[in-house]
Amino acid sequence: MTGIRRFGDFWPYYLQQHARPGTRALHYAGTSLVIILAIATPLTGRWWMVVALPLAGYGFAWVGHSLVERNRPATFRHPLWSLRADFMMWHRFLTGGIKRDLARAGVNPDGTVDPARRIVA
């Protein structure tokens, strides 16, 4: 990715790659399920649920990218930043800050990205 050398540069790109509300909703569902499984696993002693963690997280996300956003997940180029950004996006959604972050990244409420502000990878 040209010009993306730190997470602060990656975050707006990540948000642009998740411009459509349906994509974000699938991410939120997957991340919520991951957190539930991560808490439930040691509480129930059903350690097999650990296998479901990446399936839940990536499964929902990749469906969103394939069917809704129609783009390639950023995970393939920046897996750790993408994981961090996924939890950050989920947190910002829950705390009410995601709309402001999306606007700063050039993502319009209708799920489009301002062409003048699009970050090309």
C-alpha cells in the first residue's frame, strides 16, 4: 500500500474498505460473536470453541467483502492492522464515534467514498 506506513494512515483506508453499512454490520456481528466465544470458552470449559473464533470473525467479514462491499479484504495485506482496526471499528460503533470517523475518512452516509479522498492501495 503506497503511503501507508503506520496504523494512523491505515485506519482511513480501512474505513473506506468498509464504506457500506451492510459490510460493517457483518463485521460487527462477527466481532461480537468472537468476543462471546472468547468469554464462553474458559467459562464452559469447551475448548473446541477456540476453533470457531477465526471462523466467526473472518467468516462474517469475508461474506461482507464478497457480497456487499465487493472488494478484497485488507486482511490479506495487513493482517495485524486489520485485526486491530476491526476491533477498533466495533468499539467506535458501540461508543458512537464511527460516524465521525467515517466522515473524516471521506465515507459518505450512503456508503460511497468521496473520489477526491479515496486512498488507493
